[in-house]
Amino acid sequence: MLNLAIIGGGPAGLAAGLYATRGGLKDVTMFEMGMPGGQITGSSEMENYPGVAAVMDGMSFMAPWQEQCFRFGLKHEAKKVEKVSKNEDGTFSINLEGGQTQLAKAVIICTGSEPKRAGVKGEDEFFGRGVSTCATCDGFFYKNKEVAVLGGGDTALEEALYLSNIVSKVYLIHRREGFRAAPITVEKVKKNDKIELVLNAVVDEILGDNSGVTSIKVKFNDGSTKILDVPGIFTFVGLNVRNSIIKDEDGNFICDTTPTGQIKVNLKMQTSLKGLFAAGDIREDAPKQVVSAAGDGAVAALSVLSYLESLND
């Protein structure tokens, strides 16, 4: 039986493995189908992690994490976890693809979430080359340039406000007249001289060349179109939370979640189910930054050490 099963191999999962094993815990396994590293490995440039002054791509940035985290005994199983369930004796069953089952005394869920794609023509082609889902990650690269933001929720408006401090102009594109964001946020957007509202409209196509995005075609509800010459577009149309493994046979979550499916945790990354912890983008109100995910993983691991110690008392 494992002392700890970590589901997910991004920054949260790797940091959890490092702190757990370096803390003296044996029999710790991280389940991650591919090469550990998480979403950040797909980033072209990483430059805002404290203490790492060199600008590098996400893959290079995460490479030393793996070596460091495995140094203290963390094991990596490249197997897909289909479901996590709690047994009557307090242990957890980790149901793997192919019918295999692994038992664990504690579990940390680090499966994260992924931004939804807008489904716009050209989006996949130029993703990472002018199409982004993270203003704090990529906004700096458009300093003093014009950009577009697609979306009408809190995240879209908040990111538009963030970008307005960096770029020369933000075109905020929304398919309706009104926004779904908090009234105070909407008011701030409307008062911001750098943000131009493009309402009752959708992005019809993202255009570009070998260098990346060059413009976007906007289509209004009345059928008319307009070309916006921008080198970048940020899409915020929601998140797909990777939470399927914490659902039981009836489709119910085994721990408390938000209406959008994120796992509710306290400051110790404890869920409502004893022995089950969550860290990184999967948890409620996650900032969705590498440094935050790593911190979550460390906190979760330290909480696991205390939890397992309490089982022996």
C-alpha cells in the first residue's frame, strides 16, 4: 500500500512529491500519463518565476524539477487514473486504466484544469503564437501594442483591465450587450479609456502568417464584419476542470466542489473528505500561476505528513 498517491504531474504534483519524500515519507507515487511538467511545458517563454532570472521555454524550465523531485524517492507511474474512491477502512482505491487498483493511505489531487477553446477558425493554428489564455503570462510581450480580449465574464474583464496597464489598447469582444461579470468590474472596464468595447459580436476568424497573429475578423450580430489589426488575442471563455476522477458511479463528487467543479479546500489544502487533499488549478480560487501551484503542492504535502502521523497516534 502507498502512503501517498499524487494524481497529476504538473508543478503542484511535483512540488507535493518533493516535500513529501524529502520530509521522510516512503512509498509515494505520482500518477501522470505523460512526461511530468504540466501545462507550462507548452509555454514558449517563462520569465516570472521568482529566483529564475533566465527566460526559457516551459519545457526547459520544468526539466530540472523532475530530477530534483525524483531525487528523494518519488516514483512516477505513467498510468491513467480513472477514479479515486474511499474505502470503509479509511484508505483510498486508485482505479487505473486496464482494471488495476492501487491502495493509498492519502491522496493529493493535482489534475488541474485547462482553458476552454473558443472554437474560432485559426485558434489552434496560432495558439502560442498570438493566441493566449493567460494575460499575466503573455501580456508583457504586447507592451504598447493593441490586443483583443474575447469573453464577457469576470476573468475576461479582469484580464482586460490587467492588460490595459501594459498595452496601448484593448478591444474587449463580447457576444452580448451586457456582461456576466461583477457590476464593479464592469464599471471599471467602462471607465477605462484604453478599453474599447466591441459588443454583440464574435470572433469569426483569427488571421496571421508565419510570424503569428496579424489580425482578427469580428462578426457582429447584424451580419456585418470588421478587421482588427492586432498581433494578439486573449480568449477567456471558461475552464474545463479535470475532475472526473473524483466522481462516483452515480456521477456525484466524493468531496465538496464549487458549482463549476473546482475542489473546495481550506488553507491546508484539505478537502471535505478526510485524507483527500487538492492542490493547483483544480482547487477553488486557484490563481493559475506556476509559483502558486508549487506552493499549493508543498502545503498539501506537509498536511499529508501531519495527517499520516495522526493515524499512527
